[in-house]
Amino acid sequence: MTTVLEMSSRQHLYPTIATSNDDNDTESKTCGKILVVLSWILVVFTMPFSLFVCFKVVQEYERAVIFRLGRLLAGGAKGPGIFFILPCIDSYARVDLRTRTYDVPPQEVLTKDSVTVSVDAVVYYRVHNATISIANVENAHHSTRLLAQTTLRNTMGTRPLHEILSERETISGNMQISLDEATEAWGIKVERVEIKDVRLPVQLQRAMAAEAEAAREARAKVIAAEGEQKAARALREASEVIGDSPAALQLRYLQTLNTISAEKNSTIVFPLPIDLLTYFIKAKEYPSH
């Protein structure tokens, strides 16, 4: 029984509240019309001095968002050029549409592989809807900057160190998309995000330098070994050619002597013909009886 009484009381109460809201809207509209008429009367009676107060100018890169009695004026933002406001009841806010640059301060980030790095970036953004940037957020520029810092930290914290160092363009593109989607409701368009620098701890820099140096030394040793292998193969082929022709060895001796004499070296190498030694070798192998 009590529940039925409560429901009936609520049914009687809600129409009363709706009626009071409608009455308040009607009264506010009536008061607004009266104040607008009084403002026009004031403008007419104070002309031409009132024209200096009523006419405003905004630049080509600016827009004016006008509020009349606390409500947004129909028609959206005004400008560029001259626009008209009523004294005492109209107020306006200038919005700059030019691209702004925000230098994100260095952020200490712990990467996915537990390495502490310091990362800073640059964000380029602009206001693309002046009305929304004034009506939907208290300070669109400050909010965008704070969001850029947070997005930078979150993005870097989900990636290992080698991806941060090698995939800066991909990370910048992902940050730009994320920021643009988040600031769309604020009337902000994020045009570009660039990662400036990634600072590593000194100890990690030394470790990475030592690792790179060791890798270079290993590659150098492999290259030297391959060169020695090719040189040995070439020498073997040369020895086979010389072995087929005994006179080729004598010619090689003469070429070496010519090279040494051309360099004005004091050392003189006299090649001993192998044919002279052949007799003694054969005599040793076949001794006379």
C-alpha cells in the first residue's frame, strides 16, 4: 500500500517539475527579449558613440565566439572582418586558428624491456572549430598539451628500446592519430608529432658502444679470414702454374728483383737458379758407385 502511494506521489511530482522548468525557460526567454530591446534602445540613444563599442574586428586567422546572455549566439563563430555585438548583454572570445607548436618536455619513461629513457617530442596542432574549443573545454590548448605528455609516456612505455630507437616515424604516426582522435571533441586538429631525442643512461650507452665495437671487430675478422682464404686459393693456383713451367719461377724472380730495384732499396736479392741445384739433388738421390 505504501509503495502504491509513493508511486502515485511521484507521478504527481514529475509533471510539476516539468511544468516549473518550462515556466523558467519561458521567463528567461521573456527577460532576454526585454534586455535585448533595452540594449538596442541604448545603442540608438548613444549613437554615434555606441558604434565604437558595438563594432569589433578580428584578423584573417581569428574567429570570434559570441555569447548573448550566457548563451551561444546562433550562426557560429564570426569573422574574419567586422562583426556587431550589443553592449552589456554580449560577450565574445577570440580564437586563434593558426598552427601552434608545443615542445613536450623530456619525459622519464620505463620501456617494455625495463630500460629508463628520457624522451621529448614536438606537437603541431591548431583549432579547427572555434565554437567547440570554447564551449566544450575550459582551456583547449592546456588540455592538449597535458594529453600530449601523457600520450608520449604511454606510447613509449609499451615498446622495447630497440623499437623506440629504430621506429621513430611509426611511433610518431601512432601518437598523431591517437591525439587527433582524443582532441576531436575539443575542436583541436593535431597535424604532426615528431620525436626529437631519446636519451639513454650513460652506462647503457657504454654497453651499447662496446657491443657495437665487438660486432664490428667480429665482422672485420670474418672479412680478413675470407681474404686469407681467397689469397691462399690464388697462391695454390699460381704454384700449379709455376710447377708446370720451371722457367716461370725464374721469371718471377726477375720481376721481384726489378720491383725492389725500382723502389731504390739498398737490399739486393740475387735469385739462385734452381737448375744449378738440380744436379746436386740428383747426385744425392743416385750416389755413384
